[in-house]
Amino acid sequence: MFFHHTRCYEAGLEQRTVIFEFDRVEHAKAAHDSPAYQDTMALLEGVVERDIRIVEGV
């Protein structure tokens, strides 16, 4: 589902949030540390700003 309207609270930062779900935290770490992901991120260095968080679910 895509939402066209956003409402900012607290710090007032309007940013895009993308959530990926993995079966285990170790799988998320492995995906981030994989050579394919690191090569892709190297292409975007200095072009985009990323803030990546790996959070264990409940």
C-alpha cells in the first residue's frame, strides 16, 4: 500500500522508511554484509544517505 500523505511528529523529519523482515537477526546481518549488497552500496557512496537499523522483533 502506498500513502501519498505523511504527517511528521517529534523531530519533524519527513523521511522514507522501508522495512524488510528476516526470519532471524543473523540473516539480516548476513544480507547487509554480503558482497553483493556491499558492492551495490559502494556505487551509491556520496550519492545517497542511509540509516540502517537491524532490530530484533518480538
